[in-house]
Amino acid sequence: MDLVTPDLGLLFWTGIVFCSLLFLLAKFAWKPILTAVNDREKSISDALELAEKTREEMKSLKAENDQILKQAKAERDEILKDAKSTATSMIDDAKNKSKEEAQKIVDAAKDSIRSEKAAAMAELKTHVAALSLEIAEKVVRTELSSDEKQKALANNLASDINMN
Amino acid sequence: MERVVKYFGLAFLIALFSFQAIASEADVAHEAEEEFNVSEMIMHHVKDAHEWHLWGPEHGGTTIYLPVILKTKDGIKTFSSSHFYHGDIIHDGENHYFKGEGPAEGLAMFHEKIYELDSKGKLHFENGHVHGNVKPIDFSITKNVTSLFIGSFIIFMMMFSCARYYKRNGAVAPKGLAKFMEPLIVFVQDEIAKSHINEKNYKRFVPYLLTIFFFIWINNLLGLIPIFPGSANLTGNITITLFLATLTLILTLVNGNKNYWSHIFAPPGVPKALLPIMIPIEIVGIFTKPFALMIRLFANITAGHIVILALISLIFINKHEAWGALSVPMALFISVLELLVAALQAYLFALLSALFIGAAVEEAHH
């Protein structure tokens, strides 16, 4: 029966010891420990949250960067394309122009050659005519230097006329 | 602060050892003649005592004599319990008791209870109980009280050193003792307090729940150590469990809100005609819950001690060492089981306290 009979003395000491233990632990142990643990938990969760946020930001930033890069690439391509076409057209233009120029030069050269040629021909004709006249004069003179020759010529001429 | 704690520790140790008086070994023959009484031996070990027996025969072995503090009609008397244990053993039929000597003159101790002797200098027995003798109020530093001091001191030093770790290092990952204690502390805070008491109120009760959890756990473990500073059946003492259960009851009653009381005096959805039955049942229910707490802890821990002692007694009942081959492994098995029970009972006590408090502070939600 003793076993289940509470004892006043023990109850008294238990009361004193437990209550002081509760007070001391609450003040010197539980409060600092729980504060530290909960603060740490909070700082960890804050850090995790921040990391998550940063990751999100990074993601969006990256997406933005990608967008920008893509745009830049597209722009570059366009510019290159433009430049190429401009260059091509410029080259074509230049080619055409130079062709034209060359043609013009060639034409001018041809014209001048033709006119030179015509002039030369005209001069040649004159020269030939003069030379033929001179030759003819000399021939006539030699042909007509004696009577027999005059006669022979006359005959010759007469035979020519006959043939007509 | 550190110096204060060291000072406290030193004072405690001095106080502890100043009560210690080691007796010489003697008087073995008388013991051996007596029949080995298992139930008496077990009860003796499970109950409180005024000495802390270390080794050697029951009387005259090596013992720490603890101080006796009595409040008699003549005022407060303080002396060493050796004045009983060294006194004469008086046999009165089946009963025998110690007659005090020196400062304990006029007093006698029967089954660790102290009585005043009558005018003839005797105790009167009726059916094996003392009858008619005045019983002074006993505030002695008994074995359980000493164990209570030691256990509380250990808990305080442990937790204080944890707290100091955090103070020194700030909110970092813990090392050493703090590393071991932190999960338990966080467990009590989150799994016991937070999940059974509502968000608004749970913080107030965390220190109490932590204290009872560690108080019960550490004292349970101390009780499992077979020699000083363990072996006292502190948490298996009805006084301790009564005190702890009463604290939970008081916390429940003091913190009970309108919703809690309305569930007792006007249970919703109960027909008016049933109220005369329901209200007494509910009122009884307030008390049965902490009563169950008290009995559960007391019975579990005491039973563990009794089983281990009974198994060891097998050797002495059969009077042959060979029985040790059976009783020692079994006692070892039970001891290991008791390690689990020690933690489990601490958890259960804290958990159920949290549940009862949680029910008392619960907000109406229907």
C-alpha cells in the first residue's frame, strides 16, 4: 500500500526542485536554444527562398538574354543580308557602268578609226589619182616619143575601139 | 554566469558527500540466517529509503546515509539516518524496526517510515501496520530526493551547456552535445507542442513540455543504472507522477478557454435531458486524464524495476549461480527494453500533456 501512497516530504522537495528546474531551464536553456534554433531555421528558409528567387530571376534573365541574343542575331543576319545585297548591287552597277564606259570608249575609238580611215582613204585616193596621172603622163610621153610608137598606139587604141 | 554554475555544482557535491558516511562491513551472519524474501527485497528496492545502499550486506554494508529532516511537535529535527540504521533492531512478532539513537532518540523507523515511540518506548502494530504512534512530518532528503537533485542537476548542466554553445557560436549547425540534444528539443517543440496545441498558443507551453520530457527521460535512465548515482525508482514513485500529472491538470484548468468549458457544461448537440448525466461524466473526465498520466508512468517504470529485480532474484531463490545463465540474459533483455520504455514514457507523458492542454486552448471551429 505504501507503494501507491504519495509522500508529503517527497512531494515538497519535488515541487521545489521541479519548479526551480522549470524556471532555470526556461530562462537559461530553452529560451536561448529555441531562439538560436528557430533563428537558424528562419535564416535557412530565408536563404533557400532567396536562392529560389535568385534562380527564378536568373532564369528570367537568361530567357531575356536569349531573347536579346536571338534578336541581335536576327538583326545581324538582316544587316549582313542587306550589306550583301548592297554589295552585289554595287558590284553589278559598277560592272554595268564600266561595261557601258568601255562600250562608249570602244564606240568612240571605232568612230575615230572610221573617220581616220575615211580621211586616209580620201588622201590615198588623191595620191593614187595624182600618181596615176603622173604615171600616165610619163607613159604617154614615152609612147609618143617616136612616130612608130604613135602609130602603134593609135593602132592599139583603134583595136580596142573595135573590140567594143 | 559560468562561475555561478560552477559554484552551485561544488556546493551541491559538498552537500552530497557531507551526508555520506561509509559503514564498515559487519553483521553478515545475521542476514544469512534469514530466509530470502523476494517480495520484501523487491519492494525495498522499489520504494524510497533514508540511505543509499551501495554494496555489501543490507545492514552494515557500504551505504550513503542521507539526512533526516523531521517536523515534530518540538520543532524541526535534523540528523543523519545512520542514527536509525546503526540503532537497535527491535523484533516485535513478525515485524522489526530500527530504534533511533543519539539525536534520533525517541523515534523509530519501520519500513523506512519514521514514527515517534510511545511512553513505553515501543511501536504498536496491528495487522502489520503501525497503529497509534504519532508520525512526524518527514521532509528528509531521501534516496529519491537525492536522485531528484542529481537528475535535475544533470539536466540543467546538459541543457545549459547546449545553450552556451549557441550563445558562443550563434545560429550555426550544432556540434557535440547540442548536436545530440537539438533534434530532441526540436522534436518536442514541433511534433509534440506545435502539432497538438494551436499555432497561437503552443509557444507558451514549449518550456513546460520540454522540461517534463527531459525530466522524465533522464530520471528514467538514471533509474536504470544499478548503482549510485542511479538506481532510485524516482519516476516510478507515485508522488513524482502525481506531482507531474497535477501540473498538467493545473495547466489545463488555468488555460481552459470558453470553448473548453462550454464543451464540459454545455456539450454541443447533446439533448438537454442527458445533461445531468453528461456534465458529471465530463467533470470526471477532467480528472481521469491526468490520473491516467500519473498511473501510466508510475506503473510502467515500477513494473520495469520489479521485473528486472525478479529476474535477478531467480538466482537467489534457487540458490545456485547457474541460474544466472537464464536470469542475466533475461534481465539484460528487459533492461534494453526499459531503455526504450524510458524514452517512450517521457514522450507519451509530454505528448498527452500537450494533447490535454491543446484541447483546453482550442478555438471553437464549428
